Amino acid sequence: MAREKICHQLYIEDPICGGVLFGELIYTEWVWFKNGDEKINSRYEGEIKNGVPNGKGTLFFPDGEKQEVEFKNGQF
């Protein structure tokens, strides 16, 4: 079943969508992509802006741990 994106716009050029991204922490920065493998990549479900986490969401780690997080421009 495909996940539906839920968006609300604060400004016309600035949509914030709810969705899913996969990420990897490389050194001290997160790198984000649309497709990933939950066995090796972390999964983020929450607010997304400009293709990166921006706002509140949940981060699911490959080891089964999960954490409520708040991102700004893809970093927390």
C-alpha cells in the first residue's frame, strides 16, 4: 500500500509535507534519500520540507530503536 503525502503550505513556495525518508549519519551530518533498506538505513516518518526532515517526526533505527525527534533543515 502506497503512503499518501499530506501537505500544508505556510507560503506558496514553501510546502511542508508528511512523509517517509531514509537516512544515514555520515560523520556528524545526516544524508537523506527517498529509497532505502531498513536493515541498514534509518527511516524517518514526519514533516518534510525541501526534501529533508524539517519539523517533528519519528526516527526508526535498524536495530529496532525509535526516537521522537525534531529536525531543522535535515539535522537535529
